[in-house]
Amino acid sequence: MFLGEDLLAYLVLAFGGALFVGNLLAVVRPPAAQLDESNLERAPVARSLFFSGLGFVAALWALASLVSG
């Protein structure tokens, strides 16, 4: 198979990890940027925590799939 048999699990692990870390950091440490009409002062907390949890579950599932063989 192209790029190995575990390509899908590695992709889910990468995207899930990025979703988890990115949304969690958006809540914990918002960017210090110029505020105007198009930028929010803070990330929406409920949505960011939901997507962070979703990314954690996806990354954990992919990691379990890779470890179990």
C-alpha cells in the first residue's frame, strides 16, 4: 500500500493531536494581536473545548489502533 498500511491511523493521530493542542491553546493562551471588527477578543470557550475533546478522542483512538497492531 502507498506509504504503509497504517497511513490512515497516522493521519488521524496527526490531525487529532493538532485539533486537541490548537483548540486547547486558543482557550488557555489567546493570541496577542491587534483587535478590530474581524478578530475576536477570545476564542469561543465551549466550542474550543468540544473540538479539543474531539481531537483528544481521535488521537487516543489512533494511538490505540497503532499499538494494538
